[in-house]
Amino acid sequence: MTGPLTGLHVVEIANQIAGPYAAKLFVDLGAEVTKIEPPAGDPLRRWGPFASGNAEPAWGGLFGYLNAGKSGATLDFDEPDGVAAASELIAGAHLLVENLAPATLDGWGLGIDTLQRLNPNLVVLRISHCGQSGPMRDRPMTPLTMQAASGWISSRDPDRPPVQVGGRISEYVAGTYGALGALTALRMRSAGRVREVDVSEVEALLSTLPYPMLMAQRMKRLGLPANIRSAPMLGVVRAVDGWVGINCLTGQHWLDVCAMLGLPEYGEQQIAIMLGGPERDEFFAKAEPMLAGQTVAEIVELGQALRIPAAPVNDGASVLDCPQYAARGFFAEYDGHQRPGPPFRFSKTPVPQPGPPPRPGTTAAPWATAGQSLTPAAGEVAFAGLRVLDLTTFWAGAYLTCYLGAFGADIVKVESIQRPDGHRYSGAFAYEGDDWYERSPIWQGTNLNKRDLTLDLTSQRGLDIARRLAATADVVVENFSPRVVENFGLDYGALTALNPDVIVIRMPGYGLAGPWRDYVGWALNFEQTAGMSAITGYPDGPPCNPQGPADPIVGVHAGVALLAALEHRSRTGVGQLIEIAQIEVAACVTAEPVIEYSMNGVVSSRQGNRQRGYLQGVYPTAVDGVWVAMSLSDDETIDHDVFDELVTAWTHTQQPADIIESLGRQGIPAEQVITGEQMYDPEFIGAQLDARGFYEEFEHPITGPHRYPGWPFRIRPGPDHHHRSAPPTLGQHNDEILRGLGLSDDEVATLRDQRVIGERVQGA
């Protein structure tokens, strides 16, 4: 069975995770990928407990997970024959993926001018630490120092160093953005010029976790401390047989938790408890013993029965026993061990099981299938003319549609005055006036490039209009719990009855099938269920939430899947349903704990700021509360505890800038751990971001000018800007959209009188 990208030829000259994961997604979608390795092979073939070595069969380990289904070629780029063989492959490819240091390809004689002569229609995906331009282009960095520079390292305990997000999740993030950017560039007419997709890993992390910078900017405007942070309620707590996450997102969740625990007297004290007042200690002193006497399964079942977002905090072992993953057959066995399946499911072009990864020392082979380029858009704008009905809420779905709108799609975002997008209330405060729900920087940051329509879908007239929009849409996107759109009669079957070739993207938290299908949840739940939280935190402390990057990670994976489905439809005229279960995407980018446990029987422990292969940590400076992250390659001759003591003794007497400059002169990666308000500051990462045009300013009609983060790549030649328009106000485009459907002024006025549409939240 062919996939949606069958006929796409990809050459991969990449190692470790970011580049190979981008190419893995192409394999999942049916593309033919040839991986070129040096004579020594990709380092992941030999990397610790995840390596299968060079013996056959070669399915095993992290290398097998990232490279299954690829063809292989072992070439020495220091030899003319190696460069010639690579050139022959590239000449027949549509896409080249590389994640080497900037200018490496130039040094091998494969710079852009050479590639232009070899293959003028080629797209080159380049993933590097800070991108191919800017003052930090050649700065030495590691995953830890990139997390420091992008705000991913956060304080968990005021008396201990802040902690990174565990595992190697950040590298998967960069690879996913790379895949999205590459497929976007392939849709753009090339006019005989090589297109370069220049991905910055640091920008990828910033793009995935933008709310600290948006909130810091907003708090400063209100004259409040820029980095006020509240603890999630309840967060990760101990059960009798493990850890469980109870993640209140709304005031009603909190009231229900208090009722569940028999502590209703704390229902009106949510804010004080979240901000760490004395009430917090008092509440937890009563709540924790109650929870510690129950099992994880009991707490999750009871919480979900009350519609409270509760989830198990799984590790590499328990995730394999999770009923939802098991019922969906998500983890698959390869060569005697388990690893995640693909992050998306297609109704018409199912993702096939990939073959084995390439053997070491293989010889380059000709392409097995005839090449078939992706169908380009009508012009330079990748999604010009694409009509998208946006039925999303909160973050994951909105992030996808924001991206599509940035590259030319017409996005109609549907809310209602009875129940607007709940994300409007994130970082917005009712004391600011009747229009307070328009002021959320987080909602604004994920809803640029859209037109906003309010429709009461509980009314027959509102539902009829939504169906009219769906009948002419190319794509419908939603990320509610499955029952929501199904109750409205807007599920895939109903939509195809209106529009047979529509592409529908559904992004449920737990999937469209399985015993947890109707569970409620948001980013923290999915991170906990997938194993992200279990590997984040201090070695002697509890699991920690990574802060919520799962939402945009899901949105980017959905974008990759959609672009493949659009290509399939352009060739066949057939639309389809794409299911993106958020717990499955989260598990795909947290693959190592499962692989290690299934290969070696070892449950990955929390490592704090350590990582295999490095001597590293986060260290204090002479400035109180300011920390610096640094990394060295670990030759295993130095005890890590001794190393930490020596480094701490030096750094705590030094200014942060002096530490970074001194270590930088020696080629040692080091970065200050930055917080939200520093992400715009030229003294930190701001100068690099400004040089690459990462931020763009728009005038919001109520809150004024804002600098919004863009996408973590630049396409050259391509658009000069990341976004096309400011985020809309509630119902801003009601008249425009409805008149476009042929409704008269009187009909629109009647809808407004009946509150089917409106421009203000009902009751505000």
C-alpha cells in the first residue's frame, strides 16, 4: 500500500535525532529516504543502552526507531568518490535533509551553488543550533545550553538549580518543525531555484513554549512582576503505587477536586493556593494523605468520572501497560523490543509498518521508485486558496491553523459568544474591563492570520451556517474531546456527506477509540501519560511537568500529516480523516524510556540536568538567582559529582556574562538560563532572534502593538514575514464572512438579535 508521499525522494545526511526524526516522518508518510552515513556510522548506532550495535538484525535501539525503513549509503566525504556518489543521489532527489554544523556541506563541495547545478528544483532542509545566519550562528551549543537559551530550563525548588526538560525531547521538536518547513517549501513553485529551509533549534524551542515571553510582556504592561508563576493544581502527587497528575485548568475543575477530596472549604482559595500562600501548605497537608492511600488507577478513574483532568505519570515500564495505548496497539514490537508507532493515523492511506533500518557499510543504490514532486501551489504562497474551517479550542489545533494562515490559507475561526475559545481567558483578568477576554497574549499568539466568526452551534441556524462553511472547506480542524463535535453532527461521516473530498483533522487528547476515548485532558495530562514528566526533575525528587510543550508539538505533527494528505488529494482527488491522538505524539518524542526498558529492563530515572555523553549542569553565579548552564563532552574519566563541585566553586564568584565569554573562548558551550522577559532582550537571545526576524509586530485593535514570535525557520527564497495579520477580536469578521455566504444585511441583523452571532461575550 502506498503512502501519501509515495514517490518523494529524500537524501538524509544527518545524525543523532533532529534530522533523522524529520526524515523518519517522511518514511511514515511513504517517502523513499536514503540515509548517508560516514564510515564510522551514525553515533546512535553505538549510543549507550539504546544501541543495537552493528550485528544483525539491526532493528534495535534508538537508531532503529529513527531510521527504520530507510535505505542506506556509507560514503566518505573526504574522498572524491564519496562526494560524487552523494551528488548522484542528490541529483535525483526532491529533498535533502542535513543537521550538520553551518558550512559543513560547503566544505565538502556541496554548497548551494553546487546543489543548484546538480538539481535546481531541490529543497534543502538545514537544521542547526541557531540557524545559518545571525551573530550566534557558530556558537557552540548542546541540548542543555539550547534549553537554557530558550527558557526551557525552569525553577522547581528555590533552594536548588533550575531543571531541564528530561530526555531528548527538544531534538525531536526541531526535527518536526523541519519536516513541516520542508513540506511547505516543496509546495512552493521553485522557478528553477534551490529552496533552503533554515531551521534554528533554539527558535524551535521558543516557538514550542512561547507563553513565558508573551505573559512577561503583558505583566510588564500591567506594572506587575514579569515572572509571576503559579503552580499547577494539584500537579503531580503521590499515590500508593506511583505518581498521578491532577491538572486543574478551570475554576470548576478546582471546585470538583475540593469536593472529591472532601475539602470544599478550600474551593474559594484557589488563587492563594496556586501562588504559594500559607493556605497551600495547609491544603496539601490534608490532601496528600488522602491521595496516598489510593492507587493511581483509582484516582484517575474517580477524577475522570468527575470530569477532572487526571492522568497517570507513566515511566518507560508503566506506559506499556497503560490501557489506552494497549487498546490502540500503539507500541509495536520490533526485534524483540517495544517502540512507539507513528504519530498520526490516516483513513485512506494507512501508515505501513516500516522495514528495517539500513545496515552499516551499505552501498548507495538507485531510487526504487519513479520520482514524483509534490504538487506546487498556484504561486509562491504555499497555501493560497486553501479554505480552512477552524473549530479548535485552546492551543494545539489553533497553532496548526495559525501556521496555515501565515502561509496563505483562509482560516475561518469559529467561536460563540456563549462559549468563546477558553484560551481567551489565559492571562486575561476580569478587572480590566468588559473586553478583558480580548487581552490574553497567549490566545493572541496562536490566533494570528485568521478571520473570526461567532456561531451558537446549539442553535439550528448556527449549525446550518457551520455546515455551509464545511461544505466548501478544503480542511476542517478540531481538537475537542471526541463527543463534542459528534454531538453537533460535525464528525467525519457527517462532513463527508456535505463535502466528499474534505480533509478532516481530529486531534483528541486520547484518541478516537479506546477505553479512555472520552477522558478530559490538556497538555500536562498528555506529558504525564506519555512519560515526559517521569524523566523530568531532580533524581531524588518527584516527577515534574515540562511546562506544556505537548500542545504545539501536536500542532506541528498535525501540520506534517495535513501537508501529506493535501498532496495525496491533489493526485487522487480523495480527502480523508487524519487522527492525531495527543498522547501518541507525546510518546513519539519521548521514545528513549520505552526503548531502554524493553531492551534492558531498566526504568529510566530522572537525571536532573545530566545527560549521557556530557559532563554538564546548571550552576549559580555571583548574581543571586541567575544561573548558567554548561556542557563538556564526557570521556568518563572525571567523576560528575566532583566536576559539579569544582564548577560551582568557580561560577558562584563570577558574573554570568564573564562565565559565558570565558568558556566560549575555549569552545565550551555555556548559556545563561533565561526567563520570559529576557527572551526579547538583545543582551541574551534577542539579538540573534532580531537578526533572523523571529519576532513581528502587529497592532491589536484593543491591546495595541505586540511583538509576536514567528516560526523557527526561514525559507529562502520565500516569504519575508512570518505572519499576515493581527489576531482578531471576537466575531470581528461576522458580517464579512456571512455576506460572503450570501446572507443579506437583514438576515445578519436577525442572527445578531437572536444571539446566534455577536461581538461580545454573553453576559460581559
